[in-house]
Amino acid sequence: MLPKTIEWLCEIPLMRLLDQRKIPTSIEFRDCRTYEETAAAIEDMTVRGAPAIGVAAAYGVVLAAHIDHSKIEDAFLRLSATRPTAVNLFWSIERMRLVYTEYKESPELYQMLESEALKIEREDREINRKIGESGQKILPEIATVITHCNAGALATAGYGTALGVLRAAKEAGKQIKVYADETRPRLQGGRLTAFELCEDGFDVTVICDSMAPFLMSREKIDAVITGADRIALNGDTANKIGTYGLAVSAKRHNVPFYIAAPISTIDFNCPTGEMIPIEERDHDEVRMAGSEIFVYKKAKVWNPAFDVTPAELITGIITEAGIFEPSHIKELQE
Ligand code: MRU
């Protein structure tokens, strides 16, 4: 069985995170007892993936409330400053803020914040099941799929978005072969997607990101399915760096390209992809493999963690409310 990405131990209280930086070499956990520790764990990618960081941030607010109610506002600020691209983080902090505003004078404040965080976690798992149910219908009985980064159980409260679609297809009796892009520079595909899908009995082949176009020219690929970190109102989608190139290749080879994401990943205040803030990370992620530096020291490095795939390259966005053409996601606004 897969280890849990996030576990809330209410009696202590603490949040136990699976340390995703160690997978697949070892299964280790990191305990967060404060909101500062939670923020550090999001920043250093102990926990990563848009829905998972949203859930972790919600528990970070609960940890702040447990220590000192006067620290809750600080927790909102600190947690919001951890990673800029995945909108689920801000969406989840906003849900916690609404509860805080309503109950800040009440003796039930801690209990109400904790119950909201638990609800965010539970809903994420339920939503992923629904994404899987609607998404699996796009796949034939025997299907070959390419995915990028990790949009699985490890990136969410469980089951996954893009990988949830694959899980649901397998549960429906379909035979699924998966190509996982290794996903330079942090290798979420090679480390995390390969780990969780192999542990679940999938047929998984890891490729370097640059191999995907050639693969599409040589083998019938039924679909590319990835997750998302933020979807703009016009359907432009930010996801892990390399997604855009994969979408261009898919278009070139007539392979349908799908995004699987909860509605909470749609930023209804963001008209187009140009407005999505893109996180730039430490250059050493590109310069180094493990402890070895392999980029020539005089060369500069650029390390955007995400890119934006234009809506016109996206066949459909798979959500808990069904599959939508990118130009129709506005209809999901409440
Ligand atoms: O930098 P990461 O590992 O947090 O990036 C994760 C991704 O880009 C995922 O594809 C995305 O968050 C969707 S996870 C369901």
C-alpha cells in the first residue's frame, strides 16, 4: 500500500508528511508542529503537488491556532508566501480565513479550523474519485498514455488527478500502459509517478522529457494526461515545466491532450495564462544531480518551475463536474 502523503494526528496535534524528496530511495516522514515548519516543508518540496500543498497549508493554519490564536494572521501571510503558482494553496488559505473571520471571537475557533482542514482533505479525495470516473471514459479498453510530473496520490490527499484517471480506467478493467516523463529538473516523474504507479501494478516506462515527441512518432499514444497548478479563465493552464512542449508535440501527432484538475485549480480571477505567476527556483536544481555539479560554472541557468500551455493545445479539462473544452470552463464559476 502507498504511504499517506499527509496525515493529521489530532491528539498531539501534528501533521506528518511523507518526505517526497526521499522517494523512491527511502520512505521517510517529517513531522510539522508549527505553521513555520509547515511553510518550510512546502518551500523545500517535502510536500508538493497543487492539491497536497493546499491541504498542508490548511493544517498549518490549525497548528498556528493550537499554539497561539494571535499567530493565525501571521500563518496566513507566511503560508501564502511559500509557492506562488499553484492556486489551490491560496484557495485553501482563503477557506481557512473565512472560518477564522466567522469564529475568531468564539471558544470554538480551534475546533472549527480543524474541522475545515479535515473537510478540505476529505473533499480532495472525493473529488479525485469523480475526476477519475469522468476521465476514464476518454480511454479505450487498451490504452497507452503519457503523463508528466506527478499528479497522483502523492500530489493530492489521495488517488490523484491525472493518475486518478488512470486508476479509474484500471479499476474499470482497462489495460493501461503508461509512459512517465522523468520531469527535469526535480524528476517527479521518474521518482514519484514511477513509484506510485508501479506499486499499484501499472505497466510503467520512464522516458526523458525530450523523448516524448519521438515516442509519439513511433508508437500509438491514445492520450497525454497531466495535472495542473493553475487554470486561467480562458483555459490556459500552468503545470510543471515541460508540459507546454508535450502539448505542442501532442498537437503535431494528433494525440489528444487532457488536463485533469479539480475546479479549485481554476483561477476565476485570472483572465489568461499570461497573468499566472510562475515560480523560479534555485539554479542548483538545474546545475546539479545529487551532489555532483555538471553544468559548466560560467554558464547562466534559468529555472522556471512551471510553464503555461495555451488553451488551443488542450483537448479537454477533466474536472469533478465532467470534461470541458477549455473555452467552456467559465461555466464552472459559482
Ligand atoms: O513543483 P511541484 O512538484 O509541486 O509541481 C507539481 C505539478 O506541476 C503537478 O503536475 C500539479 O501540481 C498537479 S498535482 C495533482
